[in-house]
Amino acid sequence: MELPVASDGVDLAAYRPRVPLSVPNGKETPVRFNESGYYHCYGDRNSVASHGSVAQTGYETLDTPPHYDFYANSEAWGRRRRFRPSLYQLYANPGDDSRPPMYEETTGEQMEGGDSSEEDEDRQKDPPPEPTRFGWVQGVMIRCMLNIWGVILYLRLPWITAQAGIGLTWVIILLSSLITGITGLSTSAIATNGKVKGGGTYFLISRSLGPELGGSIGLIFAFANAVAVAMHTVGFAETVTDLMRENGAVMVDRTNDIRIIGIITVTCLLGISMAGMAWESKAQILFFLVIMVSFASYIVGTIIPASPQKQAKGFFSYKADIFAANFVPCWRGPEGSFFGMFSIFFPSATGILAGANISGDLKNPTVAIPRGTLMAIFWTTISYLIISATIGSCVVRDASGILNDTLSSSSSSETCVGTACQYGWDFSECIKNSTCTYGISNFYQSMGMVSAFAPLITAGIFGATLSSALACLVSAPKVFQCLCKDKLYPLIGFFGKGYGKNDEPLRAYLLTYIIAACFILIAELNTIAPIISNFFLCSYSLINFSCFHASITNSPGWRPSFRFYSKWLSLLGAVCCVVIMFLLTWWAALIAFGVVFFLLGYTLYKKLVGLNNVEDHVKNYRPQCLVLTGPPSSRPALVDLVSCFTKSLSLMMCGNVIIASPSPTAVEKVSSDSHVTWLNQRKVKSFYRGVVATELRSGVSMLLQGAGLGRIKPNVLLMGFKTDWCSDTPQAAHNYIGILNDAFDLQYGVCMLRIREGLDISQPSQAHGESLNLNKSPETLLKLTSKFLCFYSVNQAPQPSTVFQKKQGKKTIDIYWLSDDGGLTLLLPYLLTRRKRWARCKVRVFSLSHPKNSTMTKTDFPKILKILPQHFKLTLHVCLTSVHQFENMVGRFRLDTNPKLDSDSGPPRQQEEPWMITDQDLERNKAKTHRQIRLNEVLQDYSREAALIVITMPVGRRGVCPSTLFLAWLDFLSRDLRPPVLLVRGNQENVLTFYCQ
């Protein structure tokens, strides 16, 4: 983007009037008015501004440039947070003594009752203790890898390789990684859609995409994690039981021993997790080191030449024949199928959200979650592929474990069955009788047998199973706690209470413990794993679909900064999950989706019933537009522009005011179906509302207050610029500005559109570029008359084309973000670029700079506009010709203050005619006037070829700035510009956010 040259820059504060400030000795010291200091003082409930009333005289409002603090949802200790001034404070009459409503409440207790006492200050000198926070390696990557490297890796991957063969095992691994990888990308997109805190997956989805989807996903995902605790604990208990049986130690029998050991284990894990995240994280690091050592022992073991004892158990080191034999599948047993193996393996890949589920304990979740999750998926996928290939290249499927089963000279090699025959071993008898106890088809501890030091593999199993169980035991309560706090479902709020500095959900921990204990009683790993697969697949499907839905509906609150996210990839992931669910167990898939639809339907019904109690949230903000079109067909440019913003997804209402006394004729005219018919013909999804009023302002006031239903109501007023205000009556211009004030009073954002060719095409001369000249020939008159009659015929009306219907190509949309209005000035152009005809436009952001202003940068604000706002200084050395033109423009509204006239004639006349401008008004607003004149020159220089210019509309102080002077500013600011000009002023409430909460 081109920048104004450096020579143009001067300090705006130099054109501020000098104001006296009181000092302790009672003297007044003239100081320069500092615009950058306005927003330092907000949060004081007892005054409009700490600068005092003197600082607010004239048009010296508290308008501020954009600043990060206005959008942040937290504050640094020891630094007072800045607050954006409210709309009331900007335009209200300074003589109004009523207490202004504050836009935002302050967060410190010291602001609650004015100044804090000295005792409070002493008590708050030290910052509160910071809870434990983790980076992306320890908090996400290691946690996810530990959760993925679970019981399946050590105890079932060799068996799956024997069943499916190396080739199909790789397909199973890659298919699982594809699903988890796509889900990881969707999770990364959600995590970068605003700054996040605690609550994990549920919090991310519910705050970004709405609680309806988030609630159903959160509940299912929390339950799946609770069951996963049982699966990993059973894997640990199974290993311990096998070790006990090898040493002749049995408590009851194998199944009951697994149950007893499992219950004891999960109880110990509960104690570790309830001790706090610091202890849990230290335990995870220890488990990670143990697993890495066990991997090294396994790889070394595959290289070491096989001893006779290991050969008897089927291990012969790397052999091409064994690889070839094990490459193809050999299905056995009731689970012997591709999807049977997939259902058992898939839970091993489901730990990808372990890091996201502790988002509140991460230092920078928006960076840590994408980086750590994707790195964990990559490295664990590589490890699974390596282990399946190496175990399938070294160990045969069946072996007896008996040292005497060698291929003797007396036995014939032709009758020997199995790959081991080529290496001098004969396991034919046990193969034929299906009694082999070793080999990767029969021995779950094959990795330990291959390892250079078997106890290290046992330690690795303990580390993998316990770490995964511990991660799931921490994740499930965190998600469930956030779900409980939102009170989406009845009777679960009891479990949402947190304790300690980390807000630990102790009650949710106990609930997770009970669920896990119930599934541990099943004591069969191959039975628990498919149950988890269904729940996790359902969760991942909903996560991917929710991202796709947010993207395809162009939700303004969906602005992920993650570059590698694709909505179509998310849709593919969602479809794959659903298809695999039905291929695994169709009836279980139906039950899972039945539960989801029930939860979703309940949440939607509850929301609909309690709609009046639902608070608006900035993440779900959409511009709901009331457009003052009159008859919609008369101002199609307004209709087309707003339809680009609403995208047929948010409310658009065309308003029409007929100035007349209430009568059946007027009511029939204003409620004619022809207006809706015209909108339908133009394929614009909009409501129409007409009213009859004695004057325009009162009619618009009725629309502002009566449009909409319940909470489904407009929040932005869009109107055309009154280009004839100089030639119209002063009362009309005053009422026009009064409409803006009425909208501000009702907390509306306001937009004003001006296009060079004019908005109103209701006049035939403007509609067709010709006029009815009676001097023309009768034939020409007949043709023109027919054309005009055709225009007014609704059924045969031609649809006029506007600039907002054309493809804009590679032009620019220039945004002049001069004051922080809550972000509406940025949001509307952003929504516009999401239309195909505007998508190729480059967005350029101009913002006034000041040496002491700390304005927003690309790092602060990366999601709406992915370019750096350009800051420039605005010279106020305006052309005298332009100043004379402005003075001539307002000349007819000047109040004659000739001292020769009666001195009492001035003020009464100004009270009767508030649109009149005095010399005092011009003098105290001189800097502001020059600013608008200079801004027009800047627009002429830098935005002449733009497709659209969007400017933050200034706010005129009621009772101080005459309406005609304010209208003159708007006129001169937007005059003689070829591109359409959109003046925008939000209601000072945030429509953009960095935070999910």
C-alpha cells in the first residue's frame, strides 16, 4: 500500500485549542491539548473524563484512535486498562448533568467505589500468584504424543500387523492419521479464531461456533475421554497381570485380577490429577522419557542377532521372506477384518486433543495448539509406521516357544509349515492345531520379546498406558467443567465448581473416575476400544463439520488466522468419519448420532424458548441492517450494498416512510406488495417495513424502535447521504442529522452511503439519463413515455444495475479508520470481500498516527485484515480555496452577530433555529473543519481509483455543534470522489474480538 509522503506529516495536536488546567496553587497554566491522552482515564464511574469539563468544550470530544486495549479481554498487572469512550460521551450535550452510561465496566475493585483506600493499595501491591502455564512442547506436543502412544502401540499393534499385514496396517495407520490430521487442522483453525482460555475443545467450539454444536460435542467428547481412561488402565492392568502370571502370582483369576489392579491404578491416577497440573505435568515428562528409552531398546533389539530362545518365540531379526509373508493379511477370529482392526487401532490415534483440552493452562494457546498438535500427529504417525514395518520384518506370525521345535534331519522340510521352516524351525504342529502361544498373531508382548532389554518395554507400556490414562483423566473433567458452567443441560451444574488457583474441577474428576471404574469392570481391551472409536469418530465428525459450517455460512465471527485450514478438507474429514462409523458398527453409529441430535435439539429448543434472556455475544455478531430506502426500487444501490453485507444470512429490512396523515390510502400505499415483489425479482432476501408519519424523523424513529421481533432486530442503520441539504430547507437538514442522533440514542451503528451519480433513481431523468423535453418530436416523446411507464410497472420493471453488482477486479477497498468505533468500520469491508465480486480487491487500511498513540498493529489484530494498517500524519495546511468553498457552503446558515444589532437577538434566534452557525461555533471547531477539508484532499490523492472508500464518521456533539456544520463536514469530506463513499460509525461496542470468551 502506498503511504502519504513523510513531508505531509504534522502534529494534529498543534491545531488543538489551548485549554487551562487547574493546578494546586490556583493558577491556570496553558497546555496543549493532547488527543492521545483521552482514553487513559476511562473506567471512572463518577465523571465523564478525568480531564474535567473544560477539556470537553466545543467539538473536542473523547474520540480515540484504535487501540489494542479496547478489544482485549484482560489487563496487565500494575497498568491501568484503557477503555473506549461510550457513544453517549461522544455526542451528548456537555450541559447535560445526567450520569452517562459507561460502555464497559472496569475490572478492578478499586474502581467500584471511586478511589481506593490506602489499605487496599497496600494490600494489592504484590501481583496475584500466576497459575502454572506450559509452552507448546510440554503443554501440547508431549501431552498429545503420550496420549497417542498408548496401550494399542505396545499391546495391539504387532497383533494388528499380523492380522492385516504390513500393507493394510499402513493403510489403517495412514487413514487414522488422515482423519486425525484433518481434525487437527480444524482444531487449529478454531484455536486461532480468537484468544482462548480454559474449557478445551468444548470451549473453543462453543465460543467460536455457538453453544449448540459445542454442547453436543463437549458432552460426547468428555464421555469418550472418561472411557479412554478405562481403556488405558485396562491395558496397564493386563500387562501387570501377565507379569504376575509369569511369576506364579494370581489373586483370583485373570479377568478379576485385571479389574482389581485397574481400580487401584485409576484411584492412584485420580490422586495425582487432583494434586494439580504441576504434578501431573512432571509425571508426564517422566513417562515421556521412559517411552523414548523403550523405543530405543526396541530398535536396538531388532538389529541384535536373535538368540535361540527368541527364535523359538518367532524372532529372526530382519528377513526379507518374513517381510514378504507378513506384508499380506491373514485374518483370524471374529475381529478378523479390515474395519475390525481399524476399530481397535483408531483409539490409539485419538489423543490429538489432549493439548487443546487444557487450553487454560497454556501460555499461548493460539500458537501452542496448532504447532504442538500437528507435530505430535506427524511424529507418532512415523513411529507407528516404523514399528509395524520392523515388527513385521523380524517376527513370524506363529511360534511355539519350545526350543526343541527345530527342523531336524529326520523331519521333511516339505511337510514343514510356516516361514520359520527356512530358518531351521518347525512350528507346524502348533500352527495346524492353532495352539501356538508366540508370534505376533498370538503373543501381545511381542515388542518386549524383540527388545534388547525386555523390562524397558514393560516400563514403556507402563509409561504409555499411565500417561494416556492420566491425560484423559485430566481432559474429561476440564471439558465437562466448562460445559457445566454454561448450564446448557439440566442437573449437571453441580459438577462445574472449581477449586484452587487453577480452578480445578474436583467434582468432575470424581464423576470421570466413576465412569472409568464402571468400564474397567469390562476388563477386555478389545471390547472397550471399539466403543471409544465410535465416540471419538462422532466427535471428530462434529468438529470438522462445525468448521465447515462456519466457513460456508461466512460467519463474521469465524476468522481463523491459521493459514493451512480448508473448509472442503474439513467437510472431507467429517464425511470420512461418518462413513467409517457406519462401516464399523452401523447400529452404534445410529445411536451416537441419535444422542447428538437429541442434545442439539434440546439446546436449540432451550435457546428458542429463552431467546429474550440470551445475551448477544461479540463472536456471533452480525450486522442486522435497517436500510432507509424509501421504496426499495428507488434506491437500488443501497439495497445491493447491504445485501453484500448480510449475505442473505443476517437480517436486512428496507424501511419506507410516507409523509402524510394516517389514512387508508396512505397505509395501502406504504404496505403495497409491489415493494416485496421488486425485492424478490432482484433476488435480495430482505424484509420490507413501511410506516406513515407526519415527518421523516418521527417515521424513522418508529422504524428504529419497532423494527424486528424480540432480539431479532436491526443494530445498524444505513441511509443515503442528503446531497440537497444546501438547497433544501434548514429544518430538513436539521431533522436529517436528528435521525443520526436518534439512532445513536438507541445504540445503533450508523452508515451513510454517497455515490457520485446519486442514489435516487425514482425520477425518470435520473433513471434513464434523459428528460421529458416537450420540444422533442411526438415519436420521441411516445418512446420516452413508454419507457417511463415501463419503469414504473412492477411486473415489467427493468432491474437497474449498480456498482455493487459488478465485479470489481483487482481494485482496492480503502479504509480510513480514523477513530475507534468498536470495529464496525473494519468489519463491513471485511464482509464485503467475502463476496465473489469483491474477493479480488486489496484492502488498504489508513489510520492517523500520533507520536504518543499506541495503535493496533498486525500482531495485535491479525484476523479481520491480514495486512498491516498504515499509519500516517495528517497535515492541516489546507488550501485557502477549499476553505472559501466550505465557508460558502455554510454561508446561508451563518447567524449574523453584527454588534450594531440588538444584542439580545442572537441567542433567542439560535434557540429557535438550532441549525444556525455562529462565529464562535466556527472558531472553536476550526481545527475539526480543517481536518475534514484536508482529509478530502488526502482521499483525492490516494483513493481516486479505489472501488470503495470507507471512512469512520465523525460524531457531532449535540447542543454544541450545529447540525448544518456537522452536515457540512460530512459533505466536504466525501465530495467530488469518483468511488462510492461509505461513512461508518459503530455504536462504540465491540464487534471485533481477539478473545473467544
